[in-house]
Amino acid sequence: MARPYRSVLYIPAANARAMEKARGLAADAIIFDLEDAVSPAEKPFARDQLAAALQNDYGGRARIVRINGLDTEWGQADAEACAALTGLADAVLIPKVSSPADLDRVAAIIPDLPLWAMMETAQGMLNAGAIAAHPRLGGMVMGTNDLAKEINSRFRPDRLAMLTGLGLCLLAAKAHGITIIDGVFNAFKDEDGLRFECEQGRDMGFDGKTLIHPAQLEIANAAFAPTEDELGLARRQIEAFEAATAEGKGVAVVDGRIVENLHVATARKMLEQAQAIAALAS
């Protein structure tokens, strides 16, 4: 059963209270951040504090550690510390991945944990297929703030400037069967704006959304979960197709629409997703 990643919440590793509080939040995954959310003076302290925090039980939530890049003064030590977190962390998130070589360098230091890639550079967008094909890669996270800065785009509610990069990474991730998470929505008090962006990401095919505040969890969890109507339709499609197959037919009809093998596969996947979400909440 695939793990859900509807809501992926950034938590600063320098904030012990936030890391403790995260154990009770309705997040599918937590990114323990050693990079952007931690000041340079606090980075060594945050690294040590994170190692202690991960000794605690975070339930079924995925535990992802975002390290500093190896081109910084903290990246090497971050990666070496993560090498000792097997069994305590589920993945290591590498910032500003622009080519498979960026993953190779971290993989040489961290032999066991799955690697995830922050996709936030123009070069990364152009190399998305090669990056997604890396044998150690388990997921991609869109870094839309850094990408917007690099390409000098303006913010638009429809994210027009982001669509090419989002689409390239989405196609790459789906082609190689890895998880892909949409970028953050910065205005955490704007519920309507967040809901629109979550629905847009879900419609595109993203598995979930990265979040910067616990107040965003409920909207993201709802947007990236199948609705009761969708689940009901999925069950009826499977039932109708099985009945048609038993009669020697290759297709069925539900609500005036053709149902084929591919629709049944999608329906089964949706029901599995619902089961995984229910298991995480129990």
C-alpha cells in the first residue's frame, strides 16, 4: 500500500517545540529543515537537535531531512549526520539538484537512505528526466520560490510562469514511478488561494503539497484525497467491469461513460489511496 503524501510540512530543525508539536499534527510527511529555515549560526545546533528529535515516535508520518548543499560549509557535516539516521529518517532531501551528479555526490556519503531532490533551478527543470531516473531517487519536491527567483517571474494565481517547470518534473516523476510534491503557497492565511493552488496541483497529478504552516494542513489533506463521490464511482466502475468481463465483454458502461481496463486500474489505485490515508489516521 503506497504511503500518502497529501501534506508535507516544513519544520525548522532548530525549533525543538515545533518538532515536538509535529508529532501530533495531521501531516502525512514532515520535512525537518536544516537549510533555508535555519540561520547560519544555528545550523550545527539544529543538526544535533534533529538527531535527538528523531529518536521520538512520529507515527506513520514520513520523516524527510532537508540538508544543506554540499557546496556550502554545512552540507558535508549534514550528509555525514544523515548517514547515521537509517531507521530514524525515511529520506534525505537535497537542495537545488540540477543534474544526476548532485545526487551521486550525496549518495556516496549516505549509502542507505532514499534520496529526494529539490527541483528549483532552471537547469534542474531541463534535466528532470535524467534526475528522476537516478537509482537512489525516491521523490521530487518542487521549489517554486527559488525557481521564480532564478527565472525572474512574477507571481500569478494561475502560476503561468511555473507551469512549464512543474510539467517537466511531473512527467519525469511519473515516468519513473517516484513521488512528486508541489511547491509551497506562501500566503498561509489565504485559504482560498491555497485551496485553488492545491486543486490545481491535484488536477495536474501531483501527489501532495509542501506546506509552511500547520494551518494549511486541512485544506491540503482534503484536496489531495479522493472524495466520497470519487470513491463511490470507483467502486461502481470496478463492479460493472467485473460483471462485463464475466459476460465475455471487454468494456462496461457507468453513468453513460465507457469503462475499460485503464479506468479500472485508476479506480483500484484510488481505493488503495483511501485505505492508506485511513491507516495513517488510525
